[in-house]
Amino acid sequence: MTWTTTRDLDAFDAAAGTFLRGRPAEHTVLLSVASSLRVIGTDTYGQDAPSFGWWRRDGQSAVGAAFVWTPPRTVLLSPMPDGAAAELVDVLAHEQLAVPGVNAGRATAEAVAAAWQRRHGGTVRTAEHHRLYRLGELTPPAPAPPGAARLATTADRDLLLAWFTAFAAEVGDPPPRDARAVDDRIAHGRCLLWEADGRPVSMAGVTRTLFGMARVAPVYTPPELRGRGYAGAATAAVSRAAQDEGVHELLLFTDLAHPTSNVIYQRLGYRPVEDHLVLEFGRS
């Protein structure tokens, strides 16, 4: 079994692209992050260069696993066999890639974490427990809250940047490095605002469509405006817009620490696919 690592996005796409594109829902985060690195810039998620890797079984040409790491975040992993998980830990150590943890489907995250502990000792902490959902039949909230959805424009740039920053703080992610990601969303019509009484009260974005798949993210309502149905309405609106543009597989992640949002999304027609874990490593 063999892992190959690189910091060359083109080399990664040439080697692992077919594998990732073959199951876009399963690889949604790796695909969307790699797309952002290509379109917005390789420093989108941090000043340190991202790293990539792919795995093949001995004697086989087909790729069977992959990773994307954008420091300082946890490494993103595709599903992989236990043997690949154990070898990945060895390769990361050999390449001196000091990843702070993993973000993956539960089975893969736990397999890599167990291999990491066998090699390094230390602790593993569950930082986040997510659930991936796929949209079935969209059921908008009825009655809808007051207001209506509209596309975000350049006039909303400062507000969106503030809300993207607030969302990142709430979920424990680093803040946006600059406004490039916001500008990209505005330029391509991938962020909607729910507006009530003449002012924006919630936002819902959607990732770039890749191979028929897109993911709703982020969804944010300021704390003082929550509990009024705005987030559900904004999510329904951006979901409908994505479907109208030809998205065949629309996904979203929820944090299982927030049961209310999980109920809201299921009422809209989103159905559970699988659980994901963000596990953080601590050295002994």
C-alpha cells in the first residue's frame, strides 16, 4: 500500500480527481476545498501551503483514498480502509506534517485517530460531531416568516464579511483571511439574504456546483434575531435556487450539538446520510 503526498494542486487533481469525482457526495468537503484553493487561491485557508495525498493498493493504479490539509485546520480525509489509515499516520510523521487532528466520516476518523495514538500516544478529543444530510423533496416552511429572500450584492459585502466571521467564531474555525471568499460568493450568486422590514436578518450560502453536487453553507442568523424562522426560510430559498440551477445532489452539514437546527433541516426535506467527526490530537 502506498501514499503519495504533494503540495501541487494540479498533481493532486491529476492523480485523485477521478476518484473524488466518482462519489461527489462522499467527498463533498475535499472537492469544495480543492475547488476554492484553485479558484480563490492556495492561501485561502491560511498562509501555510496546503498539502495533498492519495493512496493506492500495492500493484493497483486506481486511487482508493485521499486527503487535503489546509493548515492550521484539521486534515480532511476521504473514507479509507484501516490499512490506509495506519499507513497515513506513518506518512504524515515521515513528511513532518504536524496535523492537529482529522475531519472525516466517523469510521475513518476513528481509525486514523487510533493509529495516531498507537504511534504517538497522547490524547484524542472529539471537537465536533456533524451529520451530513442530503435533500430529498424540498418542503419550504409554511407559514414562512415575514420577509423575502434576495441575492446578496456588492452593497452587502461588509455585512457578509462580518457574518462569515461571526459564523466561523461560533463553529470554532479561523476567521476569513480576507474578503475573497465573500467576493466570490457575491460574484457568482451563491449567497442569499432573508430580508424583513427592509433589513437583512439571515443568510444562507451554497458552495460552487461540482459534478452535480453542491452544499448549503454557511447558514447564519445573528443571535438577537434567532427563533423567528429566518434561517429555515433562507435555507429553503437557497436550496430552491440551487435546484433551479441544476444541482442534482444538495447537501448540508449540521452540528449535532444543536438539535434545533437538525429538526429544522429535516422539516425542509433534508435526510441523514452519515455522521462525521472532527477529532483533535494532543501530544503526551
